[in-house]
Amino acid sequence: MTEVPVTDVPVIDVNVYLSQWPFRRLPLDDTPRLVAKLRERGVTQAWAGSFEALLHEDLGSVNTRLAEECRTHGGERLLPMGSVNPVLPDWEEQLRRCHEDLGMQGIRLHPNFHGYGLQSPACIELLEQATARGMLVQIAVQLEDPRTQHPLMQVPAVDVSPLTSLLAENPQLQELRLILLNSQRSVRLPLLGELAQKGKVFVDIATQEGVGGVEKLIQSVPVERILFGSFSPFFYFEAAELKLRESPLGGALRRAIASDNAAPLVARIHSTPPPN
């Protein structure tokens, strides 16, 4: 008998990955099976990046495959988030292709795997251009616990502290919609709260741990800046569901986190035309 989802409202999952994790096989790393699980759990839309973007050098091909995989197996249920690496010489063309050719709503960045800091001039330029295009920007702060990383692939968490000054001092980033994924293991809650106050910064709940974890997160980060993210299939989807169930949240707060906070971000992008 199929278990009933704990959320009694539609869910927008902002943190899903397609393809295979480079270091081991994961349950549901086959797109049709992952989509079936998301549908079963009441997910109406999932924002999907690609694990291939971590180590593949040809990100253009990665993004094309991601877009096709989403169209073929997800329809409107899967929203592709392309990857752009500002260290590479063709990153501006890759950003253009993501937006104009592939129709992507946003991008997902992996600064720690790609070897740059958020304070680097190239990264700042990328954030500015994405903002000008009206695109969402997601930053994957950490993907794997350092204790289980391959000994030859020790990848530190992204240092998000430069964002405090970037968001406060750069007028071109005032309209940036930024989502920090998997941030709570490495970023202290007071800093997340400060970032949420400085700009349009959101966080997901995938790595929020502890009893009453979501309730504790709300004490530091405004509830309207908190999004549902499962980090499937690296994490079991049901773990994110449980976070909403075990914290004493009312129906309005649960719905806000499950879908209401994320929905306007996509709606705004759909109405933003490409720049001339």
C-alpha cells in the first residue's frame, strides 16, 4: 500500500538532480523512476540540475541533455536549471544558450567543484548578467558530507560570506533572486538570516537537521524566504517531508514552505522577455 504524502498541499521541490552522482549509484538516479516518485509524493514541479555538471568539461552538452531529459520524462513537472562555469572562456555564450535557446528559468552554480569564489570578478559578472536576464540563480553550497567524500576529491563547502557585501553594495544585484541549496550544514543560521534581510535570498530545507529543525530555521530566516528542497535522489525524498511533519507548523506555514514561496519566482520569470 502506498504511503500517503505527509504534505496535504502541492509541493514545489527546488532541489532535485538528474543523471548519476559521479562516485556511486543512487536509488532513483534514473529519471523516469525519480519522476514517478515525485508524482507519488505530490510534487507538482521539481527544479532539476544535473550531476554531470560537476565534473564534465562540456557544460553546453550537459545543459542540452538536461533540457531534453526534462522535456522527455517530466513535461511541466521538471524545470531544468542549467549550469554555467564563469571560469571557462565561453560562459557568457552558455548563459545565453540556457536562457534563449533552451528556455531555462534559472541556473544552478557549483563554485566549489568549478574552482572559484563568490567574490571573484567572473562570478560577480555572471550574477549580474543572470539578474539582467531575470533568471533565478541557485548556488549548491555543499553536496556531500566531508566525512564521506572520496579521498582524492575533497570538496569544501562554498563560502557564502562574500554575499553580505555583494548584495549590499552592488546595485546591479538588487533584483537578484538567489537560492542557497544545502546550506545549513556549513552556514550558521544568523548569517542566513542576515543574507535574507539584505537581498532576495532564499534557502531550502534539505540539510536542516535536528528536532523541530524547520521551526528553528524560521526563528532566523523569514518564513517567506524558506523553500521546500529534498536534494533527491542523493537524499530520500521522504526525509524532507518528515521535516515539515515533525516541526509544529500551522497549515499556512506548511503551504508557504511547500509551494507558495517558490511559485511566484517561476511566474515572474515566465513574464520576463530575453534582453535585446
